[in-house]
Amino acid sequence: MPRAQKLCRTVLAAAWLALAAGVHAQERLQVDLDAPDSVRPLLERHLRILQPEHQTLPEERADRTALARRTRREAADLLATEGYFTPDIDLDRGPDRWRVTVVPGLRAKIADVELRFAGDLAGDGAERAERRKVLREAWALGEGELFRQAAWDDAKGRLLDGVSLRDYAAARIADSRAEVDPEAGTVRLSVTVDSGPRFFLGPLEVSGLEDLPRDFVERFNLLKPGEPFDQERLLALQTALQNNPQFASVIVDIERDPALAAAVPVRVQVTEAQSRQLGFGAGYSTNTGFRVETSWRDVNLFDRGWELATALRVEQRGQAGYADVFLPPTANNYRDSVGVAVERSDIEGLKLLTQAFGVARTKTRGDIDTRLAIRLQHEKRDPDGAEASSRKALTANWTWTRRRVDNLLDPRDGDVLQFEIGGAAKALLSDQDFLRLYSRYVYYQPVAARDVLILRAEGGATVAHSSDGVPQDFLFRTGGTQTVRGYAFQSLGVREGEAIVGGRYLAVLSAEYVHWFRPQWGVATFVDMGDAADDRDVFDLKAGYGVGARWKSPAGPLAIDLAYGEDDGQLRVHFGIAIAF
């Protein structure tokens, strides 16, 4: 072996041995903590000498002294954040084992709070005085409370938010002090908020539009030039835009420059989403069997920002196809749409073919949705063992829905109330005069830490001389998943030949209790009662009851139920799942 290679190996080996010796020379330091439970978690979490990666014993005496001094200082600083300003911290230093003893001492309390205001908010006038009064009453850290640095910072943040989120966009903390008297164990707090000038909104400045019309964002804008700045109003516009499929992201804000306060531009920065999307899906439900579907969506139809939604669905018990075009909202926040649909089904011996064309206007205001629709439809019905017929109707329908729940996908507290009214007249392209009324109410009551009680009621009536000439969409059948479990889908209704058809009256009651024994898994027990009939004299509520399993999927709880129908004495499984791909 060449001499140079031998020399190189010798040098590397010596370096490695020297490094290893240096590492082994660094002894591990064992540290014990003696502190009351009130401060132990804080020190264990943040005091560096208690962390394994910092427990190396310095070789030099001076370095050990510096480490002890730094540890006392760190412990004192940590305790001060919790209001302990006179702690007694002792270090018992052995050769390789130290003991940190902490007596936190008296915990300081708030002795006085002084809130001052500068800028426009400090001016005269009843409105400003009332605003200052509300801010002082909302102050989160009052006299007599224990001092904590986190609570002090949070209180200042909330105070600033109370000023800056409305009118005063450039507000800032001009001065803040926490004067500590360690001997008395008190803290005197003072904060000065400079509101700056009052801000008023100017014009909209939109950036990021590429394919959508230039005025598309304006259609959603309810902000008026000259109105006072309100962060919630800006967030409402941002949410309204973000909820539209035309956008991938939206940011709405203003520049908080006092020089622009008289008419600050509202900056809307958007990123357009992919405008066209092809989708496929498959699913299964005990109501209608297996299904497959394909959909096509274009959210910038004809480069006008119109939304086209169309789909074709094939199920074991029916097929459907539809196409809807949704227009951008009007100045009054109405959303108009036009659509066509064709549907055929074979359920409980009733074969139906429905063709429809309609227009609709919807509006959302807070937690209330309203919808007004006009629909022209033609229906061919063929009940097994009875005469086939056809029916047509031009109907006007109004729907009002209020949702007051804690979570739309997985509600546990609140309620949902819905009303529908619709009808037709012979004088207007219809075979029969009728008026349909329907209501549904669902109540969610939380129980214990996780459980929930769900109560549901449905009722409907179609006012007409008879059901002849009334389309099935305006009559009632029930039974199956999400209605009266224990009975086949739409098997509760009026018998015509060998088929079950819709009746003029509906009533459904349900009570369900869900126990979540794990965050994602639960069991349910339920009782359902309901019926649909054409004559109130023969109306007879059918009972079904059973148990089920629940799983909280990302799209909401999935349910599989085993129910017993008391009227026909059968056990049935109720289940549904859909997969998009």
C-alpha cells in the first residue's frame, strides 16, 4: 500500500478517536425539579435545563456557574409570565446531578386598570362616548384578577380588535404598561389605543380576473362607496365570492393607510378556478339500488360567468337526466336559474315518466333560504294492474327553509324548519286545480358530552277534489331511509291496482338517539311512525323501530340501520353511500 494512503488512514483514525473521546468526555447532567403543581408543568415544558438535549454537564467550573445563573434567570422569567414576581429559586449542584427547587411566592393581582383613547375615537359626541363605554366594559382583565402575561396580551389584542374591526382600520396600541409592585403582589395596567381617523369605503379594485367578465365581482358586491369601514362586511363579500365555483381563492381587504381614510379602495384579489369539470360517480342505496352517474359542469358558460350543471344518472329503479343554468346574482342578491329534466322510475309497481321545464329564483339571507319556482311538467303514469294515464301541470312553488344548527354537515345542536306551498289551476295549462302544503321540522338536542337526540316531524296536504290529474310530485308517498324505516321505499301510500301511488295527506314522526362511543363511531336507536293516504278517515300511522351504526365520514355521518316494520312484520336494512371518482 502506498505510504501516502497509510498516512491518511492513520490521521483519520486519530481524528475519529479524538472526536469520540471528546464526546464521551461530555458527561450527562441529571436534573431534578422540586416545584408545586401550580408551576411545575410550565417549568417542565420551557426550562431549558430540564430538556434532554440541554442536559450536558460543562467541563469548566466557570461554565457551570454561568449555566446555574442562566437557569435561575430563565425560571424567574417564566414564573413572571404567570404573575410570580418574587420567587425563591435554589440550585443544589452535585458533581453530576443538580436539583432545582422553586418556591414561586405570592402571585400578583391586578390592582388598577386604566384605558385611554387617542385619535378620532377620543373626540366629542354621544356615539364616540358610547363606543368608549362599550370597549371599557368589554375589557377582559379586570381588577382583582390574577395577572398572567398571556391574559394581558390577549386583553390588549381584544381591545385593539374592538376598535380596529369597525370604523378605525388603522388603530394601534400607542402605549401599554404593566407596573409591578413585587412586595405588594400587585400590577397596575395602562393601555392607550390610538384609533387614528375614521375610514370610509371607496371604489372596488379587482385584480386576478382573466376569463370571467370584468363586472362579475360587482354582481356580488353589496358594499356602497362612502359607507363606514366594517371588517365583517368585507368578510361577508369575501365569503360570498369564495362560495362560488368560479373562484379558487378570494381575498378582500383595504390598505390601512390613514391618508386614504376618506375613501379607501376595497381591494379584491381573486384566483379563477378551472371552469370546466367532468365527473363520474357510483353509489348504492336501499331505496333505489345501485347507481352510476356522469356529470358535466361549466362555471363560465359563453364567457358570461353563467354556471351550467348537467348530469345523467342510471339507477336500478330509475333513470334521470337534467341540465340547469344558473345566472350570477342580481343587485338585490337574487339568484335566477332555468332548467330541464327528464326522469323515469319504477317504484312499488308505479312506472313514471316525467318531463319538466322550469325557472327559479333563490335568495339566501343569513340562515334563511327562499326559493320561488315555476314549472311546466308532463307525466305519464302506469300503475301495475291499473289503467295508465298522463297528467300535465303548470305550477308555482314557494319554499322557505331556516337552518339554525351548529354544523351543517354534522348537526348536534339546533333545528331545521321548512315550509312549502305550491299549486296549479285548470285555467293555466293544468289538468286539475290543487294546492299543496308541506312542512318539515328537525330538532337536534345535545345530550351528555357527545350524544344527540334527533326529533323529526313531517306533514303535508294536497287540497283538491281528488288526486286525479295531480302529478305524483304533488302527492305523497313515504317509507324507507330517512322517512319511516322498517318499510320499503315509498311503500306507504294509496293502493291502485297492484301499485302504491301518492295520496293527498302525509304525516311522519321520528325520534332517534345517537350515542357516540368514539369520536368517529356511534350507535343509534330509533322509532319512526308515518303514513300517506288519500282520505283522512283511513289514515293509520305505521310504526317502525330499530338500531343502527353511525360513522362520521368527511362528507357527514353515514348510517346503516336495521329496522322492524310493525305493520308487515319484516326486518329491513337501510343504507346509502355515494362515491365520486
